[in-house]
Amino acid sequence: MTLRRHAPALVTGALLLAAWEVGPPAFGVSELLIPKMSIVARALWDQWARGLVMENLLVTLWEALAGFALGSSAAVVAAALITRAPLLERAVLPYLVGLQALPKVALAPLLVVWLGFDLASKIAISTVIAFFPVLINSMIGFTTVEAEKLELMRSLVASEWQVFRIVRFPNALPFIFAGLNVAIVFSITGALVGEFVGAKKGLGMLLLQFNFNMDIGGMFAVLIVLAVMGVVLHGLVRALHRRLIFWSQPDDLERRAP
Amino acid sequence: MTAAPPLIDVRAAGKTFRARSGEAVRALEAISLAIGEREFVSIVGPSGCGKSTLLRVVAGLVEPSGGEVRIGGAPVRGPRRDIGLVFQDPVLLPWRTVQKNVLVPAEVIGLPAAAARRRAAELIALVGLAGFADKYPMELSGGMRQRVAIARALMHDPAILLMDEPFGALDAMTREAMNGELLRVWQASEKTVILVTHSIDEAVFLADRVVVMTPRPGAVRETVAVGLPRPRTTATRADPAFVRAVAGIRAHFESLPVMETLA
């Protein structure tokens, strides 16, 4: 069942790997620019054996997860406050929209100056960058409530807090998760950009080091580690979505697949 | 009709909405209507006759522009907890089981949890859903969901049940079955019911009195007492008195220029 379902993707992967192995030499591309697959595999194995992968992966993972957790929980709270307090919305929302338009990675050099070369600056960047997708989606979730659900609560003379707890918050969960799906990937980007600006450890730092040494095989190896990390984290968020928000699935197209 | 003071007393209540253009739209002409305790009243009329607005005025969800509604002698000033509401859509919370949906009013009002759970189980059985307490709304049919909504409306034991086209979204077969069910539940629970409907058949089959409304602006055309004996069954629909009552009410709408979804 599962094998049959994933077989096409596995075949595509095998074909890509084969093309990667024989393609560059066949077209006379220098190994310095696009090293073939076996060279990258050796580089990856070499990094793994020297403990470089785990050491730096854990740093970047921690930065990204901390930023994701801080940014998205702050965003849910902010969205709840803004959507429930019209005055606050009018006072704050224009500035949030302005900040939203600013490319957040531009803050990275500043945050590194303020918070140093250690984890704190990367977590800060990751937090800022994870914040906005969750904020916008949560705001939509808290306000897109069927009028009759609210009328039902009003007919029972429910308090604002009861309406929030019983209707608004669960109603917003599918929207919040749509934001989390984006935020988890953004938070890795945030951590990486922070490491590019200045860091002692992390996959971004490792990537830059290989870059300075013109070790393209090493760079490819780091990219593979990053891709796996991104896929796994995104998959975890989606699995959580499927588990918790059983009444509204992340992606109905996928469920229709055999 | 009765010597006892009415439970629900609508006194010249009207409603004028302000349209976006700033123009005043009269949704409801000043309406007066007295409903006795445990009486079952149907309000029937085409779309736009203001019957849903009238229901919301009685529920305290919409403030009348003129006149007032009194319940038990006291003027209605806002939503009140002695009223249970049923909408056309079941309006269930999809993340809650049947039991948890029925418990929503108990949770909001703060009824003791153990007693509330017992009552929820009784009500779920009363509406014929015993064994479905732990199902989610998406696992139920349309008719079953509406039964859950009725059980929820009865949860806090309100004296009054207000139903806004509760069976309008159901197919004709399910609808007739639900009519019978509702009468059974009503007889068991002794509520005062106002039911808004498009269907003259349904209105006559269920009610002690049928209020006939006409649109633009919404006004009461006539109030018809239904003398059919209770308990009413499927056989009631073949009763010549039933057929006469339905024909009599239908005649009120035949003079209207626009006929809308009148069954």
C-alpha cells in the first residue's frame, strides 16, 4: 500500500540521483562547480564522521525551534488581543502592517550587534520572521466565525471569554495551523540568516566556511542536511495538524490519493 | 383565548433597519401577538416577511424599533436564558462530540457538571440519538445533526423554544419524520414553542395556532386556530380538517404578486 503510493516519488528520486552522477561529467561541467553525487555523498559522510553534522544541526535546530515557539505563540496572543479590542487594533495594526512589509531578514545584522554571536540573536531573528504568518492567519481565524455560532452564544448570555474559549479559539485552529506550516519553514530561514551574519556554530556557519574554502561538495552536503531538516519539521507540524484538527484537514487533495 | 395572562406578549413590536444607503427599511410592521404557556405557535410566510426578525425580537437578539415584548410579564431587554434557540442550520461545533455540543449551554450557564451530563444523556435519548453521544457532527446525517441542535436547545430547560425554519434544510421525507419527532419531544418537555417555517403543511401539522405573515413590510395577515386533536400522527395529514386548514391558509398567499418557496 504505502510502497505503491510512494513508488513514483522513489523512482523520480532514483532517476535524479543517477542524472546527478552521470550528468555533470557528460556535459563537461567542472567538478568544482557541480560535483557529482558520489563526491557530495562522500563529503556528507566525511562531515558526519567528524561530528560536524550533528554538532551544527542541533544548534540550528534549537535556534529555529525556539524562534518558532516564541514567534508563533506571541502571534496567537497578539492576534487574540487585537481582534478582541477594536481600539488596540486601530492603534497597533497599521504599524504591524508596516513591519510586515519590511523584509525581516534585514534586521539580522542589527540583532546580531545587539544580542551577540551566540544563540540569542538567531532565536530573535527566527522569532520575528515566524511571527507574521501566524499573526495574519490567527487574526483571520479569530474573526471568520459563522454568525449563527456567535448568535447562539449571545442567546445564552455568554461572556466574551466563554465565546473565545468555546467558539473563537477552536474555530481559529485550522487557520493557526496554516500559519504554523509557513512559520516552521520561515524560522529555519531566520536561524540561517542569523548565522550568515555572524555565528560560532550552526549549519549556516558551516555552509559559509565551506564557501570560503571553495569546497562545493561540502556546501551541497550541508544543503542536503538543511533540506532533510526542513522536510522533517514541516512534516511534524502537518502530522500535528492532522492529529489535533481532525475536523478540518490540512490538504484535502492529499487525502483523496489512494 | 385563555384567561391566564400570556407567557409571551408581543405588543406592537416593529423593526426598521437602516440600509447601507441610509434608507430606512421597514422589516416588521408593529405586530401584536399573545402566546400562552405550553402553546405551540407556527409562523408561516414567504421569504422577507420578517418572521425570522420577529423571532429574534422575541429572543432579545434584536431590539425592536417600537413597541415591546414581554415574557412572563417582564419586558425583554436582551438575550435571556429561559429561551432555547434552533436555527435552520444545526450550528454545531465540529470539534465537539454530540454530547459536548449538547452540553454547551450547561457550560456557559455553569450548571453542575454531573447533573448536566445526566440531563444531556436523557436529551440525547429523547431525540433518538442514544448510542451516538461520542460521535462527531461530521459522522451524522443532516437530520441527526438537527436532532442534536434540538437537544442542545433543551439542555438548560428553557420555558420557551424558538425555532427558525429548523427543518428547512432537510429532504421532504426526513422533514415529515422530524415533525413527528418534534411533537413527541414537545409533549414530553412541555415547552412553549414558536416555530417559523415556509411550509404551510408543517405549520398546520405542528401548531395550536398558525400566524400567517405577509411581506414588505412584514405584518400579520391572520391568525388561524388549528383544531386538530392531539396526539397527531401521519394519519392527521389525511384528515379532511387538516387539508381544509392548509387550503385556507394557502388562499391567503395566492393573492400575493410574488410567490416564493411556499410549500
